[in-house]
Amino acid sequence: MEVGQMQRSLVDYTKSLFLEGVLDGQFLQLQQLQDETNPDFVAEVVSLFFEDSQRLLNDLTRTLDQPNVDFKIVDAHVHQLKGSSSSIGAQRVKNSCIAFRNSCEAQNIEGCMRCLQQVKQEYFLAKNKLETLFRLEQQIVAAGGSIPIMELSF
Amino acid sequence: MNKIRALVVDDNMVNQTMHHRLLENLGIENQVVKNGKEAVDVHYSGKYFDLILMDMDMPIMNGIEATKTLRAMGIRCMIAGVSTRSLDQEKQEFIEAGLDDYQEKPLTKAKLVSILHKINHTT
């Protein structure tokens, strides 16, 4: 595939992530912080998000598996995940955390279990989509092309 | 213009990295600590900052306690609370601890510029 076609595929794919609500405008803020002095900034922050989220999801699974669930601890973990997903623009993950916090507040264990499944689903969707995005970018760079700059004008 | 120095206080590594880079991108020298106690300790070590970006929910010492402690120590620099909390009551307690500004996360370049604008207007 020639570079122009790859660049168009990347633009279309990125647009789809915004239209599906996987990403929001905060992701563009992240991209704007990447330059020649920090060429891998987006990938570095997103990797941190992946590590942080995996740890939090493991902690949530463990905490909700206890015979006496401490909803304060569950809420603290969800708050962390909401914060980091919001910072990178992972909109659907963030929104699923908002619903999760409502279940924590109500001390609704079944609600929390459902929300945990939802958050995991949204997180793995975002992870797969972002990994695909980075792969497309790497293919363009490997072929000697540059990454087109995205603007939210659609 | 004198170079502004900032302190990022946040326990979340994603936010630490974002806020550090946002500040760096605006030419602001900055240091990152992971909770309120470290923020207080860095001041005890003799360091001085023009701006503190203070998260609210942190282990060991949260943003409210850290802000109260810093103000009690005589620290008068701009302290901007940065949190995902959106309820007025939650924000009010943080503001009353001694904040000069409050911005809801996620922090953006525009929000940071609005904080910096307040530093320039008060010096």
C-alpha cells in the first residue's frame, strides 16, 4: 500500500474512534504535546494508561470478590481509573466509570459487578483500537511517510 | 519575565506525565511529587515554587490537607486545585482550604494558560 493511501486509512480510522465515542477531544490535547523533542509522547502516556488500568482492574476484581466488599476501596479504584481515562481522552472508559461510581455510592454489589464487566469491555475495546492506531502510524513511518495531523472538524 | 517554577502534586502516573508535559511545553520548569506529604516535604527542603497544581484525592495526605498545611507554613504562591470532583460541596471544601483557583480535570493547555494568567495578574 502506498504512503498516501496509508495516511488516508489512518485519518479515517482515527475519525471512526471519535465518532464511536472511544476517544474524545482530550486525545487531541495529548497529540499536541508530541513534537520532535518528545516524539513518542502519545505512545508513552497511553502505555502508562494501559499498565495503570490493568492494575486497577485486577484490584477491582479482587476487591469485589471479597465476602465483605469495601465500597470505599472500590470507589477509590474507580475514581483513579476515571481520572486517567479522562486524561488521555478514553471517553467510553471514563463514562463507564461514572456509572460504576453510582453503583458504589448505592452500595449495590450486583450493580458494581455489572459495571466492572462494562468497564473491562470498554477498556479492552479502547486498548485494541489504540494499539491498531499505533500500528497504522508505525507502518506509515516505516514507509517513509509522516503522521497526518488530526483536527476535530467532522 | 522571570522563569516560573511549578510543582505537580498527583498520585496518578498518567496525570503526572500529562501535567509535567503541559507545563514543559509552556516553558515552565517543574517538579512532580505523588502526594500531599511529599509536596509539604519539598517545601521543608527549602524549595520554592510559583505555582502548585494540587490534586485532591491522594493517599497519605490529600490535597485539602496539603493545601491547609502549606498555607499554615506561610506558602503564599498560586495553588490551583485540579480534580475530577464536580460537586459544589466537594469543590468548596477544597477551595476553602486555601486554593487560588480550581480547574476540573482533564487539564488542558487552555485551562493551564488561564491559571498562569492569574499568576501574572497578581505579581
